[in-house]
Amino acid sequence: MIVTAGVSGLPRMTVHVPAPLRELTGGRDRLHFEARTVDDVLELIRETEPLLAGRLFADDGSVRRYINLFLNGADLRHLEAADRTVSRDSVLSIVPSVAGG
Amino acid sequence: MAIGAGRRVAGLTPEETLRYHRQIILPQVGPAGQERLKHASVLIVGAGGLGSPAALYLAAAGVGRLGVVDGDVVELSNLQRQVLHDTPSVGRSKTESAGRRIARINPDVRIEEYPVRLDSGNAMSILDGWDVVVDGSDNFPTRYLVNDACVLLGVPFVYGAIFRFEGQASVFAHGDGPCYRCLFRDPPPPEMVPSCAEAGVLGVLPGLVGTIQATEAIKLVLGIGDPLVGRLLLVDTLAMQFREVELRRDPGCAVCGDAPTITELIDYEEFCGGAAAPSAAPVERPSVPEIDVEELRARIGVGQPPRILDVREPHEWRISNLEAYGARLVPLGQLQDVLDELDPAEDVVIYCRTGHRSAIAVQQLASAGFEKALNLRGGINEWARRIDPSLPTY
């Protein structure tokens, strides 16, 4: 199932939701948002996916340190402002720590 | 160049030359590479889903010395994915089972068995002296322990982890590359740690990821190709996609950073907040109000019985359920959709297989104002064991 959120006219990007967090998105493995920057995407996640947001973000708004977010393969923590722009092909990967072996 | 079986190549015997022929003729391996494998040592932490294929392929490839660390015994429920073990090995120690199997695949491999759970007291001595470590453990304390010990000892390790249909792989503690803590500075809280026993895992998935780990270990030994240093491989077997993301060493990392604060092993059970549950053991639950199976049975028989919700998946409901007592199936992912059908003033008992998902459900209900929601301790498996043995456990 696909969910679209955001303001029309902006690039529609994709968020990959990993298996451990899909119980927070009703089983959806892909979310789609229309946004200009990855920070807008995070804000849209906060607004439209409160359960997922609760897992991703600490009380101070930062990404929890047992979860990593990668925009097109690059760690969000290291991205400069100029690289935070999203395009239609952009993929935000949520990578939680898993321990199974 | 095909190499005849009767001709001795470098330090390889004719039999070895024949056994490893398909590998030796690879230009990137050659006789020198095969000799390097023969003199190499790889330690596998965990003879489970990941460790199984890793051990099999490393033995078959001719790694001269293989160590296996695992304190568990083989259980029937392991065999769906832990291909190192077989049915007659059920009940035996995993290291013994692994040793026997490896010896049958390649009697030239020297096997060292460590039938113990890796901990802060034994890790440095067990992990020291190996060329490469393969981490196939199944819990966070051991993963942080392996990471820290490998960083402190200067031993690279090949990381792999799996969940349901998805896996991760990377190479940590190698040269200037990042370590596991650079990626995951903090362990998740215990209540957010579903195990494979709770969440399930596709049997072939660890086969895939463990084989990737073996491949990386061989590449590290041979010094060929581009190892997964600074890269995290993400495997999604449902979409059948392989993606990778870039990892960087964190200068502020507690163990491999510029000013490390961890210079010796710590208490990893404490560090992970009690998340030490191996895959076959119960996981720590969120702290929520509970009811045990006897109390629930007693309450069903008198007055106004509580509403009972089953937050498992439909295929689990078909295995066992409490429909006879009015239970309703609402998979955890759909719980939010039915909140307006429930009465916050009503007593609600929620169950799943063993009580982990239902604890999350109770938390979600509590945060939505349902103050009388209770978690059925031990789940329907506990009900089957203590109240209704006619129900199957799984």
C-alpha cells in the first residue's frame, strides 16, 4: 500500500521502512512523501506517522542512536545542507539495529 | 591454468591441489592464495543461522584453523535454518555438532571448539590471535562485546544480522574503517528487541547473509577485492534487493574514536539494559500491567469477562486462539485502526504468542487512554501449557 503526503508539485520521494518497524506503519514497507528537503520529509513523518516517528526520534528531536537514516546511501548525520535536497528518485533508508543471527 | 592432481604446488599437497582446484585456478587466488587460506584462522561467534553457512563454506574453502564459539545445544527448532546441524545432533552441544560436521567436510581443517557463551571474562582470550572473526551472534550484548574486543585486539570482524526477511552485513574494525559502535552508538531498549523466536526468520535468509560473511572473511584473508569496509549491505529477500549505505568511522566513537572512553571490556548485559536474550529465550517485555493465565481463566468464568484481543497475525491465529472465550484477532499493525471500536473503561486482556507484541499493544493502548488494558503473561503458549494442553504451542 502506498501513502502519499506533502504538498503537490514537489518531488515525490520514497522512504524504505525495514521489517522491524513495519508494525508501526500498518505493515507498509514503502512510504512516499512530496518534499523539498530530507528535513521536510522527517517533519512529514512526524506529522503523518506518529508511531514511526516515536520510534525514530528522541524527545529532543534527534534520531535515536540505535537507528540510522540514509538519504541515497549517505548518512543523514554527515549530510551538508546542500546535499539534503530530495529528488523524485531519492530514497530514505531507515536502518535499525537488529541482532538476529 | 589447470593444475594436475599429481603435481605438488607450492606448499599444497597433491590432494589439496585437487580439492581446491576450482579455487586455485582463479587468478585472484592461485596456489599462493590457497596456501594463505591454509595458514589462516577464522573464529565464528555463534554456530547458529549465520555461523552455519559461514563455517561450512570457510571449511570447504580450506581455511586452516576454524574456531566456533557457542554455549547452546542444538534444538529441533534450529534445524530450519542452522544447516551446520542435523536431526541426530538435537540435544548435543552446537560446537560439538559443528566440529563433527566440519571434520566430515574437510578433515584438514583444525577445529577449536568453545562451548561457552562469550562474555567479558573470556572474550579477550578467545578472540585473540585470529586473523578474522565472523560475528553470527544473536543478541546485542554479544554484538557489542565482539565489536569492542575486536577493536581492542585489532582483529577485523565480519558483521551479519538478520530479521524476518531482511539482513545486514559489513566489515568492522578493519584498518581505518568504522566499527559497529560507529553505526549503532547505543543499543535499543530491551522492549524494542524482538528476537527471531518471537518475530520469525526465513530459513534461507541467514544462509544468504552468512554466506556473504564467509565471502568477506575469505576476501580479507586473501587481501582481494573490495571488502565491505565503510559500507553496510542491506539485503531484502522479499523485494530481492541488495542496497548499500555508506558508513564512516565516528571520531567520537567510544571505542575506536579519537579519544576512546572504552579501553577495556565492560558489562555488556548492563550496557544493553538486560537485552541479552538469545533467540530461543524469552525477551524482556516493556513494563506494562499484566495478568497471568490462571487469573484470566478465573475471570472468564465469573461476572463480566474482560474483552480479549489477539494481536498476532492471521496465520498464527489459525494455529491456536482463544476464540472460544470471545477473543478477537487484531494484528498489532492494525491496532490503531480499531481503537474507536473499543471502550477505554472496559477491561481488556491482550495476548500474542509469548507476550512481547501484546506488551507493545498494551503500551499503545495505554498511551491512547486505555488504562485497564492488561498483557497476558507468557501469551497463548503459556495458556496452552498451563490451562489447555489441547492447544499446540509454537
